Amino acid sequence: MRLLRHLEDTISEKIMFLVVDGGSTKTDWCLINQNGIVQILQTEGINPLLVSADIITNIIIKDVIKPFKGIIPDCIHYYGAGCGTPFGERTMIQILKTHFTASNITVESDMLGACRALFSGKAGVCAILGTGTGSCYYDGKSMTEFCPGLGYALGDEGSGAHLGKQLVVAFERNLLPPKLREKLVDSCDMSDIVAKIYKAEYPSKTLAGFGLFIAENRSEPFINGLVTNAMKLFFERFISIYGKPASTKIGIVGSIGHCFNEVIKEEAAARGFKKVRFLKSPIENLSNYHLNAGF
């Protein structure tokens, strides 16, 4: 695929598609034509279940429409967190139609986007493992079984928010080894952390923010145990529940999956699974999917 980072003078003469991967932490916008990728933008996260329509509108106007210099894509394929619900899908369609009136717009769940990016028409168990999590079984065309993450308060086992929550609980209950506790206090603002989480506009993002500290201290036995236990839960709740044979392909999209892929591979192997694929971000694979589907 040809990757260009700047708009070309001839862009207006080609059919333009906009492929979007909207996550709760970040959103990738990829403008493509028949020749490949023209421009990729990254904005802050968009989840219509968590973020107001006014905030989403502001992101689109300021961080998408302006950089695209008025180019209106012929088609928009939007895959987003929260868009697997009727409310989320309806909200995003309304917002996009307001600003891209001439575009043909489809809005799908981020899970379907992950499936298309990972499997390209083949079957497998697909999971998103980032700020939040969730999984499904994909038969090569559609999601036939689905397990929702349920958010940081009820589930999302293995996610960045889940890992952050376990770390904060250990800190508040004085379960951290002294040296690790000292490193955490030096690295993160832990003053009144419980109140900050409960008062945060997006608690899941606040909790997931501890992911960097956890990743940087993976060699610490306590952190290693925390991550290992979290990934065991992730497999129990989101992978093994489908009862598929060990030959089944497993695909995982998201920053947490990418960061802790070795731990996940070990857990997969212990359960007999041999085929595990990781994608930190699905945007380029998704763009390829739509290029291959034809204009």
C-alpha cells in the first residue's frame, strides 16, 4: 500500500473514502483513494456513550475537516467504540451527516472493524484489548457470538482500565512492595487518587493511564503477577467462553494486547492455542480491507 502523509493536487479527481477507527482513547482517520492511503490523522478518543455530541462535533471540525482542507469523501466507513449500540450508532450517523452532507456514511462497531482488520474474510475469535475490552467469534463475514466488556466498573478484565484499577487498589490497601510503592509515588500523582477517579469525567481513561507505569515495571514480580492474573481473567472471560478448538485463530487489537503480547502468548499456549495475532492499531489493515473490497 502506498502511504502518503500530504494531500496531492490531483486528489479531487479521484474517488475518496474515509475509513475511521474510533477508540475511547484515540481515533484514527484515514483518507484513501484507488491508489492507497492519502493521509492519516489521529485525534483524541471518541465514544458517543462517554463523550457529548458537542465535544465530538468540535473534534471533527477542528481536527479533521480543517486538516483535510475541505475535501469531502464520497464514502465514510466509521468503526467506533460505543457504536455497537443503537444509541451510539444513531448519534455518530447524525453527527457525521451534519458535517459530511454529500458523503455516503456507514457506522459499525469497533469490534467488526477489528475483525475485518485481523481476519480478512477468515474465521476466528477476535478481541479488543485497550482501554476497555470485549470479544466476539467472527465466521469470516459477520460476528455470530459476542461478549461485551461491560466497562471498567463491571468488567473489562485484562484491559488498561482493569490493570490500572488493580494497581490503585493495591496502592490504597498498602499491598505494594515498598520500593515499587515509592516508584509509583515518584512517577504518578497518587494524592487523593480515589477521589480523582470517582470525580473524573472519564474514569476508565484515568485508570488506563497507569498502563505506562505497569508496562515500564513489568520486570517487578508484583507487576508481573498483576499482569499475568489479568490476562488469565481475560482468556477466561473473553476467549475460552466460545469453546472453540485449539486450532482456532485468535486476533487481538489494541495497545494493551500489543504491549503484553508475550504474556498473552504464554497464556494462549497453556490453553492449547497456537495461532495468535496482534495489531496495535487496525487502521491501515482496515483501509486495505476497503481498498480490496473495491470502489
